[in-house]
Amino acid sequence: MTQTSMWFDRPKRQPYDSVDFGQRYDTVIVGAGLTGLITALLYARGGDSVAVIEARTLGAVTTGNTTAKISILQGAKLSSIASKHTQQQVRRYVDGNIAGQTWLLDYCASRDIAVQRETAYTYATSAAGLKSVQEEMRLALAAGIDASYTTTTELPFDVVGAVSVPNQAQFDPMDAIEALAEDAVTEGAHITEGIRVRGVHRRLRHVDVTTDRGTVRAGRVVLATGTPTLDRGGFFARLEPLRSYAAAYEIEGPVPRGMYISADSPSRSLRYAPTPTGDLLLVGGNGHVVGRESSPQSQVEDLDKWTAENFPGASRRYRWSAQDYESIDVLPYAGPLLPGDDRICVATGYDKWGMTNAAAAAMVLAQRAFGGDLPWAGAYDSWNVRQLTGAVEAVRLNTNVAVNLTKGWIAPLSTSPQSPPPAEGQGRIERGVTPKAVCTVNGVTHTVSAVCPHLGGIVAWNDAEMSWDCPLHGSRFAADGTVLEGPVTSNLSPRDN
């Protein structure tokens, strides 16, 4: 069993390293996931000189860890939007996702990337879930989606009702990532992997992008990093970081052909995944706010248990987790980091539906750069009076942040110093002048500062991913303190035992 996404089980390739640090680029894009690479391709086709800088590898963060459903039916997403916005805004969101889906599927067709067309379902197993399904059905029809209601599915457990939409799609997202990188380079873009951006600074006539290797000068910058790595604009306070889990199983008998997601909690997402040795069942769910789950490993085990109960004989082949961000007003953002200044733009807040929203966000950013008419673009505004609809949610979100900040600093005061290192795969916070984070992974004990450099939260041990996760805004670090993802740009500093 592999503790990595099944999409990364592919032949090794040569890393990209072509960004010229002495060149001024029209556009520098930070992040080489689906958003960053589609944006790079669109900007390069528009005539820009483009550089893409990726801290890890292509698709390494959210894109390569998704369930990769290219679907307009997105659980109970329309109900969430309708609770805070007008029907017109719901329709704009749907139209944007249809445009993103069309762009991505047309691109896959042009590059002979394998795509499976299937029916998508949002299903319920309880009375509460059924009410949500019926509301999603009503909103989908009102938004022009070809939705149907059914009580019959191929799932091996009772379903009280489901809304279905035909001719949706799924694929291996890394096939698209690698093709997009190749095509962006063909159009003249430069890409470098393994270099982290540490800061972005606006000058009078350009923007400086500071990295581990040096500074790149740009006319404009696009932050396509899941959550913006700059605090300007306060997006970290307008987004809630969510982590969820996925696994791929060999099962006895046929694998369901539809793409399913539950309206009930805990969430359950299902699809099949073709492999050279046969189809696997991909199961996802058990989402929670980053850094606030006492044992993420227990969530992985719960996914295994649920799968075994409903698909007897299931054997796990792969397992992984992903991080995404929900905005305070439940709509995505694609636009300026600060109002009225298009020199630094962001794309974020996809709420786990990044396949369609990534393409739509890239189209919105390209429209801002080169002109055009996207009637649905208002659903992606990064600054708008609509943010007032999220005021109550913002208070809740940031109250929880403050509570977790306080708890993190108080908890180590009640602990006693401990001499033996943690057991293999375990981590703990120890008190000191400042709290220390101590863990043992692969036989090596690491001691680093427990204080997240972003805004001073105390990190928590993630026993599923062997990482330190910040419960404030979702920054994550490897066992040795190296940044993995989130708004943070600095590592946890080493500490002596």
C-alpha cells in the first residue's frame, strides 16, 4: 500500500528549470497546479512572456491529490451559495463552471488525454440528507442544469434519494498537468520547480518576486498557490483551510460507474479509477479544518472501515489527503489581491471543486489581462460588496482562529518536560522559552520551533501525514520544519533538545 496519491504513480520525468532570473517577464505565476498552468498557457497564448515558479513539483499540492471529478454537480454547493446570494449569482457560478468544464474537456480532447464520461450523483441516506438533495435538485434545474431525481443507484447500500446529472467527467489530473506544462513551454513560457517564492514587492513600474534563488522582475504576478502566500488583502482571514482524505481500493466484483458524493455527513465521495490492472474504487471524505483534528490517522482508518463495511473484501492500494479552501461567502476568488490593482492577482476558494473552477478562474484572470466578455465573471470577484454576505461567517471563522491561537499557547504550559523522544510516527509540543515541536519519523527525532512563522499559531502533529499543521490558517510543515503548503513562506526554525 502506497501512502501517496495514485496519480503520482507514473514514470519519472526531468524537472523543469528554465526561468531566467535576469529576465523581466510580463507575468510571473506562483504555483504550478491546474490553475497556474492553465493561466500560464492562456497568458502565453495572449502574447505575454511568462514564468512559472513552483516550490515543489508540478501538481504536487492540491491538483495531484484531488479526486479529479470534472463535474457541475458538486454535492450541495448550490444550496450553500443560495443561502447567501441571489439566484442570479448562483446561475453565474454554474455558468462559470460550465465554461471551465468545457475548456478543460476540450483541451483534454485536443491532447488525447483519457477522460471518462459518467453520471454524477449527490445522494442521501437520511431524512436530513434527502432535504438537501431535494433543494440541490431545485436549484440545479433553476440554473439550467439537466438534473434528474432518482431513488435508484448502483451503490451497495440504501439510498433514500439522489439528484443526478448525466455526461459529467473524471480523469487523471496529472495527465493534464504534464500536457499543460509542455504546451505552455511550447508557447514560450519558462517553468522552474523546486524554488520557493518568499515575497512579492510592488515597485513603481514593476513587481519583484523574491525566491530562494534570487529575484525575478515582472509586470504582474498571479498567486495560484491554493491560498495566497501574501497577507496583503487578508485572504487568510477570508478562507477556511480544509483537509480531507482519499484512498483507492481493489474490490471484489464490479466497481460503481457513477461519480457519487453524499449530502450527509461525514462526506463520502466515490468514483472508479482505471489502471492497467483494472479499475480501482476511489473513496474520499472525512474533511475537517486543518490542524484541529486530534488524530487525522483515525479519519483514514474510519474511511477504511466504512469501505470494508460497504464493499466487503476491499483492499487499500493507495491513500492520500488534500487541502482546499472555502471562502467566507462560499464563492471562489479570481482577481486582484488588493482592490483596483491588477499587478498582483489571486485565485483561490474552490472549496474542493478545483477541476472546473481552476479553468474558470484562469479564464477570468486572462479576461482581466487581455480583455473579453465573460458574463459570469462576477461570481469570481475577489473584491465586491458581496463579501458583506460573509460577515457573520468571517466572525465565526476568526473567532475560532483566536480560540485556537490561545489554546495553542496555553496547552504547553501544563506539560512536563519529557526526556525520551516520541515513539516512531508520533509528535508532541514541549514547553520552553517558546514551545518546541518534537517528533520521530523514520528513526530520526526532529526538534523545531512550534510557533508558525505566519501569525504565531502553535502547530499540531498530524499523525496521518507525519507533518506539523497550523490550526490558524492551514500552514503545514514537514517533520523537519520545511514548509509544505499554506500562506506561510518560512520554515519552522530548528531547536536544540
